[in-house]
Amino acid sequence: MPIEFTVFKGSKDGTVVQGKTKRPDLKRDDVLIRITHSGVCFTDVHYRNNDMALGHEGTGVVEETGPDAHILKKGDRVGWGYEHDCCGHCRQCLTGWETLCRERKMYAFADLDQGSFGTHAVWREAFLFKIPDNMSNEDAGPLMCGGSTVFNALVVAQVRPTARVGIVGVGGLGHLAIQFAAKMGCQVVVFSGTDSKKEEALKLGAKEFYATKGVKGLKLDQPIDNLIVTTSSQPDWGMYLSVMAPNGVISPLSVDSNDLKIPYMPVLLNGLRIQGGIVSARQVHRDMLDFAAVHNIKPINMTFPMTLEGVKKSLKTLEEGKMRYRGVLVAEN
């Protein structure tokens, strides 16, 4: 029989509303999940003006499985992120890059009737991730997109333990990037607008910290091998190119609709690489969760109830720049 559950949706005027979703009975490897927690990502703010269910950093408990689901069972704790499905047969899918599949199903582009802001969801077993035993659902939520994105950037850029890794921004992504890079053995150098987050950044694993507001040039004792940009908009690229080591890699993670405009000659003369990237493919995502569990990497969370008012308050807090550092919605049941 059809499955009905509550979701929290965006709307044309940006008002979050409560609605109902109906899904057919479970087929193939479908899995019904009771949502316990959801991370709140700035991408959710971007899509609140769309008629779609919000949320893509979900964690919960398996309630029922379809006939072809053979890995998960009732009671298992699982999470999911930005991607819900792929074709499974193209070059990208067959080589572990299903996030680049042309038929990929991503948040805000497919399955618009359900998200992680709600009571339940139905996803394919193939795109669900078991949560490690020593990790809570609350801490796992923000890792499903935020953690996945920064870990993927480090993996794709082939960051080595001997690298000096620069992190631009200490926010939802940045505070996780600091922890991952530090636990990989890297020298972590943090750049933030002011000194207000310096103490926290050093506690998270940074070795150096530089305040950049009003600064026209950076002076470092040693250059940066890998630069992870996590700010909400593009930085002053010229300032950062001046501290990049030859053959350095820049990984821009900012979601910005403007064109990438960057000084050309420093890139050319120093052999720099600008490496785009989104969330992790599934095996890298599994590696990320295992790595976080082994090294006790956790997001710093602010929690809100999984209610209409809780969703509204969490998005408002995020929009106003007051989130330290990841918002998490918590189901009341």
C-alpha cells in the first residue's frame, strides 16, 4: 500500500510550508527510513523558493526494505546525501565517478517530493550509507554533504600528508575541512576575515591562522600546496595566488553563480591547477565516514526541532550568518 509522510517544502515566495508526500509501495531496493536528524546546508536556503521538499543531509533508522534490498535491515542506522541515483552503466558510473553521470539524480533536480526535512523518506539501498557504530546520527548528518564535499576535495586533489593545506573560511565546510586535513597529517593554514575564530581553528587542528579583512597581501613563511576555498562567495583570487606553491592545487567549493575570474599569468607560470568538485562518489563517501569515525571528527552543531518553526528558524540563522557551524534538525519522536 502507498506510504505517506510529512515533508517541509519551499515555495515561490520563499516561505517554508508543511506538506504530505505519497510514495508507492517499496519496490526493487527501495528502503523506507524514519528520519531522526537532518543537517541544514546553505544549499537548502538557495532552493527555498522552489516548490520542492527541502534537505539533503539526512540520517535515520530503516523501517522497511524492498524485495531486492539485501544489505540493510530494519533497525539499521543510515544516512544519505546529495545524490539519489545514477544510470549505472556509463563510463563515469563504471569507474567510480557516478556523481558525474549525465543521468545522475541529485537534490533539487530529481525526487522533488521528498528530502531530509520531514518524517520519512524512501531511497535506493544503493545510495544509502550505514552510520559507524561510534558515530551519532546527529554528528553523521552534516557529514553527508558538508563532510563529503571537503573530503572529496582533498581526495581528488591527491593531497599528501606532507602538504601545507590552506583553508579559506571557518564555517560549515571550513571547520570540517580543518579537521580532515589535520588528521591526514597535513600542516593546516587557515584564512578567515577576523581573529574571532582563531582559537577554535587552532583547537580543530590548524597550525597557522591569518586574518584577511582589509589585508591587501599575504605574507607566509612557506607557500601553500593545496587551497580549499569554503567561503559563501569567491575570494580575492589574486591575494591567494601569491602564496601558492608551484604545481599547487586550488579547490573552489563556494557556490557562486558568478563567473570564475582569476589572474591568468600566475596560474600559467606556476603550473597551478583549479580542481572543481562536488560531493563524494559512494566509495569515497564510505571512506570519509570510516575516517571520521576512526579519528573522532565531528561537526560543531546547533540543533533545532524538526518542526515547521524549527526549519524556519534554522534557515534564518544560516542566512544571517549566525550558525556555528552546522545546523541540525532533530526529530521529536
